[in-house]
Amino acid sequence: MTRRLPSDTSVKMADYQVLLLRKVGVAERVARIVSLSTTVMELSHNAIARANPGVSEADLKAKIAEHFYGKRLAKDLYNYLIQSK
């Protein structure tokens, strides 16, 4: 299997990063994944909100769902949010 490296990372440093990740336990790796995922979700939410000023919270949630999960789920979520009011 061929490994893809970031253009600014040498093979030696990539190997070292893998070694460091292997040394930490599973719980630490999961914690890092959750932290990175949370950061990506927050940054995306903020960017979508800035790009759509003045939209309702339901519309904003639908736009975020569309971005991450596609139009069909976004439509289902929007309908659910509208019905639950």
C-alpha cells in the first residue's frame, strides 16, 4: 500500500509521527479524533453561519446538515425541525 504524505512532511518525520501515535493508547487516539472532529464541526458551523447571515436556526441547521450529510438528510431534518415547533 502506498502512503501519501503531506507535501511539507519528510518520510522520516512521517515515520516518527506514526511511531508517536502507536505509543499512545487507544483512548488517547480516540480523544484526539473526537477533538479534531469537534473543531472541524465548529469551524464549519461558524463559516456557514457567517455566509448566511439572518437565516433562522432551523435553516442554519439544515444548511449544516446539507454540507456534512447531503441534501436528502438536510431536507428531512428541516421538515422535522419545522414540525416539532
